[in-house]
Amino acid sequence: MTRIITIASGLPGSGKTHLGINLALELVRKGRNVALFHKGGGSLSVDQLLRLPGQHTSQDREGNIQVLRRGYQGIDLVSSRVPLSRWIAVDRQQLDTLVRAHEVLAGYDDLLIDTSGMTPRNVIACCRLSPVVLLVVTPDPRSLAETFALLKVLQLNGFDSQALLIANRVESMTQANDLQVKLSVKTMQYLDREIPLLGAVTRDKHVMQAQRQRQAFTSLYPESRVSSDLVRLADELDNVRVGASAHPASVSAFWNGFAASLQLPVRIAGDATLDNYRETEAPLEAEAMKGQDDLATVTSLLRFEGPLSRLDEVMQGFSAVMRFVANDMLVLHEYLADLDDMPEHKDDWSVVDNMVLELMLARILKVLLNEVDHRQQVCFQVEECPVDGRDESWLHRGHYIKYIFLMPGQPRTVEAISDELERLPDLRHSKGQDGECICEIMTAVRDACLSVVNTPQGEIRVNFWHLSGVHAREVVEQQAQGVAADRAMDHHPAHKRLH
């Protein structure tokens, strides 16, 4: 019989997908047949964490293709052709077809469900219908509060599965135990249940290093501390026994129950019910219109002006200000905190990719921190920046997150940054509006860009674009590996001034 395990958290960016992938790999290494079900898309999806082959389809007994699978080092990464959030919008006949098609997943020993990016209704349904639920918390103070809130909503909706805690990104087992005690004090007082600690995953730079290479950290760094933590988690999970009150571990029962839950009201605190309209994604017909709509205008998400000494603090606390780009900002901050020095010579880089641009951004920010007086005023801004893709010499079509740093530009600072930029091949120099001097580099597949602008007003503006959001993570690795060398940048709208 298939063991169904849902991985959930109260706070986005807690590391569910990382844990799901690596835990599944450890279970495979123990001899089990494992699949990881995921939504796909989102700001940090399976597709972003791993280099994967193309999707393969599975037919149900009626010949319908509803399940998508890709293999990775012995595990199957599975998703639904019709996203779970849209099942509520299909007719009864198509819903029955979807349920029957997903029963093919009964052939696994373990079916792990990563709830990253799912709607609240789907998360609640998956948790209620799984015999075992792994709740991921981090030392972030909001994480415990949001996990408690999730448990409260689950209990309001008849949750009786076995819930176990995983403390992620902790410094020690002591810190993990402290998190478990703090959560259980609240759950015992208000929900009359204790949440045992399954295990802890320590903070380790190898996680980000593996992510930059789009591989699982347990595969690239099997001797690391964090990989040892995953081995212990898999061992502890093998010792978990499902209680009699939990939902039966049947794949057929799970998907039938999931379909039935779509028609039931979801209770939330205050005797209210979840608004189905607000949580449901666009109708299925909208998929056919994808690519035909006009992209939205640039939207400012965050702006900070103040002393340079506070910039790092603002970046770390960004997710408390705007959840929309919380995952992107946290991942960027992890990158910049852990990046090692890049090679000294151009010839050491054969292809400019996201990792190269992130390395260079880190070096530029270090130069600014060293050269700029920390008492001087700086500006940091985040924008959602859509690109229509019509310009073949610019970024691919998609919704991008654009980070903008505006700082005083003394000659010595400009020279130091120029020396750093010259390490990169294919660096382009041009003139922008009002005589701005622009140095710019784009990834070979046109999915990220870094530019440094020296303004006539004596300021330095650093711009970094990268794909983000459910509309933006399109596959670009099959595109041309080069970019046009004669691109005119003088009046490109992406180089508009901040003010």
C-alpha cells in the first residue's frame, strides 16, 4: 500500500521543495519506490531547483493523458496536467476522469506531496487526506505563528492525521527542540494536541551551492552535514506508524476525497468560510489565451531610502513587508551571503548564466559596501517588470523581478566596479538617456540581466532582472545560446530613471 505524506508549512519559503526532493532521494536510496507530487510553477519550483528532462505522460485505462512525470535519480516528479487549483472549475465528467487518471500513482511505496504554491483549499485538502503531514518550520519568528494558524484551520476542518515537525535551517538540535516546545505549548493549550519533532535540518551553504547547479544537495554533497540530516529524517520517517484515526493510506481514497472536498466549504476562524472565488485561479479557457494578453505595466513593490548601513537589514526583513516576492528575495539574499569569489579571467567563463550574474552582483555590492560611506543615503527598489519578448535582443517574454540599487558614485568606486565587470565576457558598453554610461551583461539564454549605470549626476545605479512568478518561469534552455552583439541600448525603456 502506498504511504502518502504531505509536506506543508504556514510560511512560504520554508524549504518544502528542497526537503521534498532530497527526502524522496533518501527514501529511494533505502530501496523504496518514490514519487514527489508538485504543483509546478511558482517562485521556487522543482523546475528551478533541478535540471530535468522533458515531461512524460501517463495514460489512464481510458487512454486519457492527465498525469505528467519526469524522472530524477530514481524518483518520479509528478504533476497534474490540469493544476489542482483548477479542478474546482471542471465539470463532473472531467473531474471523474482526473481522479481515475491519478489513481496510477498507487504503484509507489511512498507518494510525497509538496504543497508549495498550492491554494489554501488544496493545502487543507491534502493535509486532511494524508495519514502523515510534515510541517516545516524555520527560526523565523513568523514561521511558528503561521504554522500554528495553519493547524488551527486544519482542526476546524476535521484534521486528524499525524502531524510531525521538521525544523529547517536551524543552527543546532537545541534550536530545533526549542522551536518544537514553543509550538507545542500553543497547540496543547488551544488545540489540545502536541506536535512531535521528526528531525532537524541545519543551515548549510551546500544547499545554495547545489541550487545554483540545479541539483539535489544530497547528491552533490553526500558528506555534508545537511545531507546527514536528511539521512536521519528518512530513518525516522521509516519508524512512523500511522494511527487508527488517520485517513486510510489509499491513493484511490485520497484522490476521491480530494475531488469531494472541492464542493465542501472550508471553515476558517470566526465562523467564516473560505471565499472560493478569490482563491481559484483563472478559468481553464484562460490557458488558451496565454501569450496573447498584454503584459501589465511596471509595478513598484518596495522602495527604501536611507543609510547604507541599514540596507542589509531591509533585505533580510523584506518578506515581512511584501510576501509577493518573499521567496525571490530570500533566495537572492542567501545567494549573496554564501557566494564564493568568481574566477579572475574572462576565459574562465565559457557561458554567462544566472550563477555568473549572481556572483558578479555579489562582488559589486561588496565593492559598494567597502567604498561608500555608510552614512550616505542610498536607494533600494524592487519592481515587477514585465517584458513582452518582441525585442529578440532583449530578455525573453515574462514577468521579471528587478532589483535596483542607487548609490553615490565617486570616481574610485566607479573604477573599482568597472574592474569587476571587465571579468565578464560579452560585456556591452553604451550610452543611455541623459548621457548615462551603461555596462550590461545578459545570460546566454536571455533570462536574466545585470547592468551598471553611471549617471551624469554622479550616481551609480545597479539593475538586476530575473524571472519570477507563475507566468515567468518559462523554459529557455532550448533557445539560442548567443545574444546579438550590436544591440542598441540608448533608449531602452528598461533603463528608465528611478525618479
